[in-house]
Amino acid sequence: MAARGHVQDPNDRRLRPIYDYLDNGNNKMAIQQADKLLKKHKDLHCAKVLKAIGLQRTGKQDEAYALAQEVAALEPTDDNSLQALTILYREMHRPELVTKLYEAAVKKVPNSEEYHSHLFMAYARVGEYKKMQQAGMALYKIVPKNPYYFWSVMSLIMQSISAQDENLSKTMFLPLAERMVEKMVKEDKIEAEAEVELYYMILERLEKYKEALDVVRGKLGEKLTSELQSRENKCMAMYKKLHRWPECNALARRLLLKNSDDWQFYITYFDSVFQLIDESWTPPAEEEHSLEGEVHCSIEQAVNFIEERITEESKSSRPLRGPYLAKLELIRRLRHRGCNDEYKLGDPEELMFQYFKKFGDKPCCFTDLKVFVDLLPPSQYTKFIRQLLDVIPLAAAAENEVALPGDIKALQQHLCVVQLSRLLGIYHAMEKKQKLAVVRELMLRYRHGLEFGKACLKTELQFSDYYCLLAVHLLLDLWLEGEEAAVWQCLTLLEEGLSHSPSNAQFKLLLIRIYCRLGAFEPVSELYSSLDAKHIQHDTIGYLLTRYAGSLGHYAAASQSCNFALRFFHSNQKDTSEYIIQAYKYGAFEKIPEFIAFRNRLNSSLHFAQVRTERMLLDLLLEANISTSLEESIKSMSLSPEEDDIPWKDLRDNRDLTVLFSWDPKDRDISEEHRKLSLEEETLWLRIRSLTLRLVSGLSTLGHTIQPKNSEKTAENGVSSKIDTIRALLQQLEAAVDSGKKFLEQKIQYPVLGPPPTRMAGFFSNGSCQCQTSLFYLVSDIYELDTNGLDSAEIQERIGNSFKSLVERLTDLFNKCKGDLIEVRDGTLKTHPNLLENLVFFVETISIALWVSSYCDSVLRPFKSNLQKKKKKKKESSVAMPPVFTHFLDYVTELQTLTSNVIDHIKGLEIILTALKLEELSLKDTLLLQEEKKFTKTVQGKVQSSYHHSVQEIGELLKKRLDTIKKLKI
């Protein structure tokens, strides 16, 4: 809890038991103890606040807030009360109240350094940059310490970053910050490295690159010592901005002489050499070449320089990869420019071969060479691979023909060659039989390689894991070519791999993708959980989980995974504020804009918007049965049809689409075009889902108007404006659907391990889209009936026709749900996840139909009541009932029958899934070895269990819907 240790308060002893109860999570006892203390000491403010904390933690937020405000109104200045209130407001997610608390404290105790600094940090939490600047200067006047002065300067920079008008930023905030720092420079008061960094940051943002360079190269630059080569890196950045290529080149050259393995300086060296060649720059005859020393400005010099680095490397005690890769990089650049000088550096194939001989036993060898394989002509690929294989020391085993490595080094070399073979497309060109033979060989090598990893810990990866992964990639190729058995073999091999290497994230990620493709979500939750994703990974790889959970009928798991993701996004806001405060405290000013950018990136995350929308739709699906509970659910979510809180223009796609290793050639790998198309598809689908959610939330705002025909009051009470909102949203939905259909006409095929497609194609093809749109149009017609009364036969007929077409469409949707989820074909299993997705769409559509019917019921019920009253007054035996009542009752009856039929169908699916004896099946191919059969059985069992679970959850939800439909009687 709060700072008890340093506060020597006489009440501290009395308060300690309450602190202890709160620390141990015993909130009820803390409240009781606080009540006891308050009976004896009514004016002990801190006890009241601690009681409020206990109330907040037991879910009594309103009581806690009232008690806190009671204390805050007294404007306390004792440290205990202030710290306790700060903790409480943070738990309430009300940081703005902390600022008011310390504003009052500072007025009462104007010379308190502690309260002023707390006030500054409170402003930092809510991003009040102008007030931070003022608080920083007020603090500096009380206690003239440099950090406080520079807090104020940094707050000016933050005002410039957050300013909407860039001109204002560059003409007011940044120049003022610059003058403030210059004042300290002139008075020779600059003490710390952080202060120099801040000065550099201001000059860089003002684009005063020459002045920034002078600061770094001058006396102040001597303070830049915390990072290795901090001064040099800053100089290099400024030289590039100023296009001072001679200095850039000379500095990069000088740094490479010190460390010839630093790749970033090779890139800068080459960039500057070619810039100087293009500018026809010549060194001065007598003067020094540049401020940084000698300059290289010709290809000849660059070639010689690289050769010298390789010669120097040969004398080094530790082998360095940089010079050898620099040679290949230079060849690539010369070839790109169409120069004929590349011959001076040697043949790329030979250079890569020599590189492999030197570094082939290192896991990084493949990633190093991957960048340069395009230097090889395709006709040389096979020859190059054979050449590499010839230098690997493999010993043929007695019982088979496959030559196996004798140690880990030889295994790493062979693995590098296998990866290069895949990258060069050699495996892709093979026939089915050859591919299967390669899979067998790779798995043989994988199992042999396990011998080298017997001493490995569970948290370590096996040396031969990549063999298993490559075998799986080959089997995925076969699956795409129509070989159904291959996908089951993939899962079998991955489960086997995971049993030997339980920490291998690639095995888990591949299993997640394949299980989801097969429609089995149950094993995925556990796999994702075991990945132990940290912080930002919930945004970058969370899509692997949230994309499939709800769509495959695992509602409970979907709810859990959405909540888990949202917890991260919501805590980001609070956590980032704490990072900013720490950055101020420790003078890491350059990190503050990065933290702000990071927070904005997460707030604008596509995944965040998707999860938020899907979670609310899911909650409505699971909780809202009839219009009253729908209204309650929407109210608790603070949903409003008028408000769209998704930042469409700023949406950021933070997904890591390359999280799965791929050794595919460029033409088969994920391209930039795939990324753009995937983002477009995800955004279109999100728009459709968001509009659906807003339309559903609009239902709860449409009550029965209870107004006579053509009453002006309907406009005043806002109901007519609500229907206008719904009609406007419907038009937007139609436009989004049209855009979605046009997008799907492109028939885009993503790579098998590329971005997963959205549910949009299924939504359109199974008829859910047409059903849901018709339902929202029906709402508009019912509202018209409500306002115009029962006089209009045309509206009644229109509603009756809508009811009929809706039942037909829902029946069509149900027909697309029919079929076996898992079938056995020629001894091979085939799953039909699209049937499962169609069932989930059916549940969603029937739920919307139910909410619309509930609204319809609320409109028709008063009309029927009025007709019955008239009947009693006139004492007539029969008053003609308008046709809309019959239409509605027929519709509800048909809805009930249809839902019952679907439930019966689901029960049938459950029986089939339970009766299916998967262990008797075997893959038609003879790929299965004895040790694999155990894993095959496990895999098939998991898929069967997952389908059973999905069907059960869908069935349970439909039963709830059926019970509600039965209650719909006017």
C-alpha cells in the first residue's frame, strides 16, 4: 500500500492493521477495522479513504466514490490521505481526480517540493502538457534543480508533438524550448547527458541539423557516454540529413576499421560511396578529404577496402561474418546499378560456397545467405546445392541408405542446405512421390538428431526441430494439391515434435493454424496459453486466437480470449502513463515521444477494434434473450447507435504475419500486396460487424411511441430521430456489403501460412447477410406501422411479405448447415468447418430475428389491447383483426418450428460424433510409422472432441433462443 514507511504519523500505528488487511486482499476486514477506528476518531481522513479502497475492491464503487469525495472536499494535506486517495482514484481509472487533489494541496502548502512533483506527475498521467510545463517551472522556482527545469522543457516538446497545427509547433513551442535550453548552455548549467539529449532532440525537430551536429561534435557532446558510439551515431544521422556524404563515408570507414563486423556501417559506407560517385565528387588536392578523415569515392576503393577487411578478418581470433557478407552486398549493388565491375569481387556462387564452408555450422548461415540467393542464376540452383552437400561430413548408416551427420556441426550444416533447397524452390518442383520420400528422409533425420539433444532441458529446443518443420511444410504443399491425408500427417508430426520439444513456439503456432483450418478450436486455447505471449504479442499474434474462437462455436473460450486481449489493451493506457512518469524521473526524455506513439499505436490497433466489436456482439448473443435484457446489456456496455468509436482513418495493422517461419521462394511467400489486401478485407469485415452491432444497439432505443397518428411529439421525444439513425446505418451497411462483395470478386488466395481470411465470404454465400439486412429493414417497416397505426394495409402487407421471405431465407441458411461435420472418405478423415461456421451464423441471425420480433411484439401488443377494449365497448362478438397479427403469429410459429428442427439436427450431429470410431482409421498412405500411430490417434481425438464441444455449445444457445421464441405471443 501507500508510503507508510517514511511517514512518521502518530496515527500510523492505528492505520497499520487496515493497510495489512488491504495488502492481504482481506477487504471486508479492512472495512470493519476502518469503521471501528472512525467511531473513535471521526476526523481521521485516511481511515475513510482506506475504507473507500475496501469498498471499491468489493464492487461497491458508488459508495467508495462518495466517501472519497467527502475526504477530497476537505482538501487534505497529510501524506497518508493523499497517497491513499491517489491509489483509490487509480483503481477507479479516474486519474484526473488526482490532479485536483494535488492542486488543492499545493495551494495550502506552496513550498512543498514533494507535493509539487506529485502534481507534475498527476498532470503527466492525464497528458496535460501545458499544466506540466507550468508545474515544472513552479517546482524549479521552489527548488532550483536542473531536472525540474528540463521537465518543463520536455513538456513544451510534448505540446509541440500533440499540437494539431504543425506550424504552431515549429514557430512557438519548439523555439521556446530551444531558448530555454540555450539559456542554460550560456550560463554553463548543463550537467547531465539527458539534458544534451533533449537539446539535440529539439534541434532535430526544428530541422536545425547543422546546429545539432555542432552540439554533438562540441563540448556538450562529450557528455554523451551512456550508449556505445552514441556520438558517432548522432553525427552519422546528421551528416545524412545534411547530405554531407564525404563525412558520412569517412566516419563509416573509420568505424569499420575499429569493428569490421558492424553491419549498419557497411550499409552507410556503400550508400555514401555511390552517392559520391553519382555526384562526381573528387577529394581536394591539398586539404583533408573531410572533417572525419579520408574518403572513398570510387568502386575501386570500395572493392579494395572490403578485400582489406577480409584479409584483416583472417588474422582475427574470432571469425567475423561482416566482411564476407559485405562483399556479396557490394556485388548485389553493382549488379543492380548495371556496373561491370562485379567480376573484380569474384563469382557470387563461389563466394557463397566459401561462406558456407566457413559458417555453415552456425544457425545464422541460412538467414545470412537467404538475402543473396537472387545473385544465383536459376540454372545453377541444383548444382549449388550438390556442391554444398559434398562438403558436409555425413557418414552412411548401416541399415539404410541415408547418410547421417555424426555431430551437431554436421547436422547444422545439413539443415542449412535443406532450408536453402526449400528456398530455391527445388522441393516445390518435385512430384508427389518424391515429396513423400523427402518427408520420410527429413523425419528420419529429425529422429536421428534427437540423440544429440538428450541432455537438453525442456525449455530448450532440439537441434533437429527444423527437419520436422520442413517436413510439415512439404506435407502442407501436398494438402493444398488435394492430398487430404497430408494434413493429418502434419498434425501427427507436429504433436510428435512438441512432445520432444515442449517449448518450440513454431510447432505450437503451426498446430494452432492447422487445427483452426480444420475447424477444431478446443486444442488451440491450451496451445496459445502455453506460448505465454507477453505484452505487445497480445496485439501482434492475438489474431490467431480471436479470429476463430467465436466463429467455430466455442463461445465460452471466445469470451475468455476476447476478455484476455481487452485486458491488455485497457491496461496499456494506465501502464504507458507509468512509463512516461519513470522516463521523466530518470531523464530518459527521448523515450517519452516513443511511449506516446506506442500508446497511440495500440489505441488505433485493428485487432483492438475487432476484439472490442466481436466481444460486445458475443456478449449480446450469450446474455440478451428478449428486448428488456437486450436493453440492459446495451446500457451496461454504454453502446449508442450514433457513436462510432473506431478510428477508421488511423487504423493500424499490428499483426505479425511472418510469425510462422517460411522457407518459401519469394513468389510463394507473403508479399506486400497480400498485406494490403488482407488489411482491406479485415477493415471491410470490421465495418460490417461494427454497423451490425450499432443497428442492434439501435433496437433498444426504439420503444413503442404511444403517440397518436402524425403527432409532433414523436419528433420531440427523439424516437423519430432514432429511426433516422437506424435508416442511415442501414444505408451504410448496404454500402459496406457492396464493397465487401466487390472485394471478394477478386478471388484472392493468400499463402497457406499467410493472413487467415475473414468470415466475410461465408457471411455472403450462406445467406446470413441477406437475412440480417432484411431484419433491419423490417424494423423500419414496424416503426412505420407504429407511427401510422393499423390503417395502412400496404404497410401490413409489406410486413407480412417480409415475414414470409425471412422464414424462407432462414430455412435456406439452415439447409447450408446440413451435412456431416467429419466424414470418412476412403479411409481418410475429412472435416467440414464451413458447416460449423454456417451454424454459428445461423445462431447469430436467429438471435437478431428474435430481438426484432421482440420489438415487433412490443409494438403490436398495445394495438391488440386497444382493439380488445373497443370490442368490449361496442359489445360486438367479433372485431376484425388486422392481418399483421396473423402474419406475426404465423412467423413466430414457423420460427419456432425451424429452431426446433435445427436443434434436432444438432442432436443428430452429437450422436454421429459420439459414435464415430476414429481410432480404427488409418491414413491411406503408408507414411505412418508405428511410433506415429499414437500421435495420430491423439490428433483425431482432439478434432472429434472439439467438434463435439462446438455442437454442444451451439445447441445449448439455440435451446435458450427456442424458450424465448415460445414466449413471443401477442
